[in-house]
Amino acid sequence: MSVKAFELVPAVERDLLMGDKARINIECIECCGKHLYVGTNDCFIHHFLLDEVTSSKGKLSYSTQKLLHKYLGLKKPVAELRAASALERLIVLCDGIVFLVDMVTLESVPSAAGGGVKIRGVTAFCVNENPVNGDPFCVEMGVLSSKRRTVQIYIVYEDRVQLVKEVNTPEQPCAVSIDGCFLCLALTTQYMILNYNTGASQDLFPYNSEERRPIVKRISREEFLLAAPGGLGMFANSEGASQRAPVNWSESVIAAAVCFPYVVALDENFVTIHSMLDQQLKQTLSFRDGRVLQDFEGKVMLASTKSVYVLVPLPLERQIQDLLASHRVEEALVLTEGAQRNIPKDKFQVLHRRILQQAGFIKFGQLQFLEAKEHFRKGELDVRELISLYPLLLPSSSSFMRCHPPLHEFADLNHLAQGDQEKVLRCKKFLISYLGEVRSTDAVNGCRDEVDTALLKLYAELDHDSLLDLLASDNSCVLTDSVPWLEKYHKYFALGLLYHFNGQDAAALKLWIRIVDGELQDSTRSDLYEYIVDFLCCSSSMEIVWKYANWALLKDPTTGIRIFTKRPVGKDRSELNPDEVITYLGKHSQALLLYLEHLVLERKIQKEKFHTHLVVLYLDRVMLLLSESPTDEGQLTRAREKLQAMLRESNLYRVQFVLGKTESCDKLLLERATLHGKLEEHDKALHILVHKLRDFPSAEAFCIWASSNRDPAYRQRLFHLLLGVYLDGAPPGKGQAAGGEMEMAAVDLLNRHGEVFDAVRVLRMLPENWSLQLLRPFLNRAVRASMHAARTSQIALGLARSENVQLLHDRLKERRKPIIVSEKKGCHLCHNTFSEPSVVCLPGGVPVHVHCAAQRVRDSPTKRQLANSSNHT
């Protein structure tokens, strides 16, 4: 695809060069700075001074002044000119002779020994632009001889030339280019690379020099451009390899030059310009009678037979902008990146970022969002440039101004979409994705407010699930812009989160309460009431907790009480004072009961007032249910179970106080029995259970409960007490049947818990008329228990005797062992040496002084004698 990369600007017009002499033709040119030298077919050298002139519109032209022309005195055309500016010499090839002329006077330079400085029999020569010789005041050149298959290396000085090397070639060379010690040669049938220092060579590819003129052009360090068969421009480095793809130019190319990143080729009618980066033809210029194409230190010059032109490259940025204007994004990026080596690093980075940003907006306009995102990311786009395309997304407080010159051609998203709502929706979804990705990166430093506010507005408008995640996390949404937007789309719960993030918890709670009460419609959370409770539970402001807890408790005391029971304790949350909470819950009886259960049963707080208060509330609840008509038996059973469990398990409530409250209700006999048990009034408790309730299983259970965590004797006493109540019979007036029932209860008690009783004592208590068959289980168990106890005691006695014998044996063994005492051995207790043989031996055979052992015994708190002590020496 075409792009305007160069303009053809006249430098030397025909009239200035030759006047009215029609037969004069240009053969070669050389440019050194502002000085242009033209060699013609009539053996003249013309010297011109070129001055660049830039018009007010930025258009470049040349003001040319002819300084001198000189006839060389030969009858052949001037074939080649090369400037050696350090020597102020021109190297001239004319009529097979290479000689030097003065750059100013154009006079031939005589040698130091007199006469001219000449090399004869030359077909072509080239100057080494990367010389091996480090002397700045000499020039290295390669010369091709017309008579020998050699390349001669000369050093050119101000007044002489010196042959330093002659290299043989397999065929007659017809074109040469030098870089360092590497020669790139066009031979008769092929191209080759030759190292003239080592003699190493590398054949490149075949080429017929008789069919068309070969081209060998040095383009950079150790790299050459060659005309290959098939109309290809091939690149080759000093190793004979090609690191660039070839360009496809005309088969009739007569000259080529490189002005990075372009390859310029000249044929008989056109100048073609290809990119070295993508090998595409970028521009074609009509140019008839072309003879010469050369590049001079980055300046490309053309010559026809009559005139000289300069091929002026357009500014790189203009070329890139032209490509972008044509939406040729990939080409623009390739050109930008390829030009990196020709632009200072800082300037290139700025240019590259801008081009990437422009490319991103082009792709964005084409809805190619993946490519757009990648270009934006690499170009480090200020995200506000993208947000500003979307109407009303930037907060009103933002001071952002779009880049100038602009990065795109769009006024806003509506201009881009042209009313297509599907495009608008796709663009909004892309922005959500892009902002979500860059939000946590350094790309949003300094513009976090704009990014988060834009995301909030998009989330609310599109009913996006991430709205709540945004507001629940650390964000920089601008409150004044976000509130009306959330209200517009009925996102009241989200607005509450925003208020909370900005420290306005009271405003958030008012809004949420209006949603729960039905004043506002927002279905974001179906469990909003529970959310409010949890919010109050975690709130660090007790003022807000006290203010809104009443609403929560009135709504649902079972859930609302979590405000106080589930409240975490942390650095910013002080622990609630239970007394204050109980006072606050005074008008919420159910919530108060739940809170006291939390304190007593869950937190295990050991305070009498809390335990008593909870028991009283349980008792009041039971008495209330008992007073109702009809009575709800299910609720009553559950309430009494809670009361009875509390009466049994707690030891902190005021028993006498609670007992006094139960005496007015005859239906709470079981509870009164438990209370008597707490007061150690077991006879009263058992009397209630046996005679008033006639609940024998409860009587047994009472004995087990009352004796739990007590010694066996205490439990035995209780069971004997219960047996005595049974054996005393029914109270007067109850009848003979009641007495028989008591006897059967006594038999069952003995048979079930026989191991608890003292069998001898029971037998003394039982009536003589009772049948042994009734007591068989009890007696069997009693006999087994007695035998087991006797045998166990015998085993224990035997074990004790065995242990005593073993200890006596160990003592005898210790007595037989010698105890070695010497003046060098020290006492284990005082660490002094022994001065006399009398010692006491500690367990393990450790000898100590007698007085030390006595002192140890006196210091012992139990005053016990040392075990296994011995006083033998």
C-alpha cells in the first residue's frame, strides 16, 4: 500500500549546469555537506553550493550557486567522483585513471615527488566508509583493475596513494563495495564476500553481469544490498547470510540506495521506494532518463542526464500520521518501531507511546477491542482520554483536558456509534473490562477518582454484578457525582455502601431501613434486614448501635438480638457492658431472654444476678403459659425443660428467692423438688416426688443428679433415704393400694441400683415378710459385689507384700555394694571433700557428709527420713 515517504526536489536545473550545450550529459555526482560536484561526459567537473530553503508552509527547496567548473584535460567522461573531505580532495575516475583533485580549486594534485597522483587501468573503485586504518587523515579505497582478477587496497593521502594489499579473485570483478576488511564483489557470474585480511570467502548467489548491470551497495556496518536475479534486492551480511527479507523491485534497476527504513531503486522511468521493514512497495515516482542514484550521509540524490534532484524524505511522524489517517495501523507501528535506531531514545519513547495510543483509538473505533486494549496498555494511555469519550462518566470535579493534538477523530461515543445502541453497549462493556484491569496498576496513579467513578456509573447503568464488589472494597468514587447516578438507577443498597465507605453510616442505615420498610424499591439483597443486623453488630459507633437497634429488635427480636450477642471485640470495638444492654432490652422481653441465655449459657458468665434473672424469666414464662387457657402443651413442655435444666445446672442463682416464687403455684412441684435439692433439703424434695407427684423415676433421677460429683458415701446416703421413704409407706388416708405401690417401687430401686446400697443395712430395714424371690436380683448383685471387693482386697494385699519384698531385696543389694570415699571425692550436697570415712549414702550410691544429710532432713518440710539411706563405709 502506498504512502508518501519522499518528495523529489530539484537541486541543479539544466540551464545552470550546461546552459545551451545540448550534448552535455551528467555521468556522476558527489555531495559533501553543501558542496555538490557533478561529472559530465565532456570531462568537466562542476562545483555547486546548495543551500536549503524552507518556506513558511514548511516546504523544502534548494538555492543553488555555481562556484566553479574545471576541464580535466581528458577526452572521456568523468566516470566516478568520491570526496575525501578530511583531505580536501576529490577522488576522480576518468578514462580508466584514478587521480586526485583539490575540492576547492578542482586542480589536479601533484605528488610529493612531482607529477600527478594516478592509478591506471581502473574499471571501478569504492571508498571504505568503515576503514581498518585508524588514521583520520587518510582514506582507504578498493580498486578494480581492468587487466587482472584482483582487488587492490590503497591508502589515499593528501598528496599520494599507497598500495597496501592486493587480493586475487576467482573471476574478473566488475563491482565492489567495502566495509572494514570485508569486500562484497560482483564477479562475472556471481556475488561473493571476501575477507582481504584472512582470505576467507563466501559465495552468495549466481548473477550474469552481461545481462544487466550488477549493484553492490554498502548499507550499514558489515551489511550490503545486492541486485539479485528475478528483480530482487537481496541483503547480505559479512557472513554471507541475509537477516532481512528481500524487496521485489524492477528487473531493470540500474542503481539503489538506502535511506532507512526505505530502499530506493532507480530504473529507466521510475524511482521505487520499498520498506525494509515489511518489504512492501510504499511509493513510486516517475523519473525519466535516470542515470545516477546515490545517498550521501543520509541525503539521497538523483540525476538524470541533464538535472540533479534531491529525494527529500518526509518527516517520519508525518508519514506515520498519514498511515494512521488511512487506518493502516500495523504499517504505522512497523514504521515507528523500525525507525527507533534513528531517533534519540527519549524522543522515540514519546513518539512511540503517542502512535500506540492513536492506534488504540483507531482499533477502538473499529470495535476491535482486544487490539485496542493492547495498544492502550503498551502506549501507557491516560485512561481519562478513553473515559472522556463517554458522556457524563468523568466526575464534574475532574480538571482533565484532552490531549492536543487529539489522539482520535471522535467527539464522543454517540459520534462514534452513529446512533447504533448495540455499538454503544459493546463500547461500554469494553470500558468496564479495561478499567477493571488497569484499576489496580500504576496506570491510574493520579486519576483514581475518575476511574472508580466511571466504573460505578457503568456498573449501575448496566446492572453489573461488580458494583457491590467495587463499593465494598477500597475505592475513590466521588460522592457528589455518584449519589444522583445510583439514585437514578435505583441502586439504593449500593448507595448505602458508598455512604458507609465515606464514613456516613447513619445515612447508609436510614437508606437501608427505608428499603426494608418498603419505602424504596431495590431487590439487590433479599436478606437486607439480616445485613443491617450484622452491620450494627460490627459497627464501631455505639451511638448508631443504640439508635437503630430498637428498630431491628421490633422487626425481629430473634435476629435483632445478634447485634449484641455476635458483636466481635477488636481494637476499634469496645466490649459491651452487659448491664447497659440488659437495661436497654428492658422493653424487649424476648430479646432480653435471648441475651441472658447468651451471657449465661454461651459465655458462661458466673454472676449471680444474670443467673437469677434468667431463672426468673424462665419461671415467668412457664407461669404465663400455665395461666393461659387453653394451654399450649408443646410450648409449656419446652419452657419447663429449659427452666428445669437451668435449676439443675446453675449453682449461682438465689435459690430461696426462686423457691418463694414457686410456692404459689402447685403445678411446679418438680421444680420445687429441684430447688429443695439445691438447699440440701433432700427429704423435702423426695417427699414431693414420692408422695405428691408419685413420680418414682424422677425420684431416682433426683438422687443420681443430687449426688453427682460427690463421693460414693453421699450417693449411698441419698438412696438409703429414698428407700426409707418407700418403706415408710403411703401417708395416712392413701389406702392399702398406695402402700403396695410403694413396696414395688422399693423393690425396683433395690434391683436397679443394688451396687449403691449397703446390703447389710438394707436387710435390716426390709420387712421380715418379704419374699427372697423379689430381692433375688439385688441379693445376687450384693453377693457378687461383696465377693469382688474381698478378692480385690486380697489381690491388693498380695501386690503390696510383693512390692515390700522387692524393696527389701533392693536394699540388701545396695548394702553389699562398696561405697568408695577418698580425699579427692566431694560431697554431693556441699561439694567439699571428705575428711573422715563416716558417710551417708543417698539413693543411687551417692555418698554425702553425715551432717549434710542431717541438715537436709531438718530442711525438709515433711521431716521425712532419707529413703534407702545407709551409714556403712
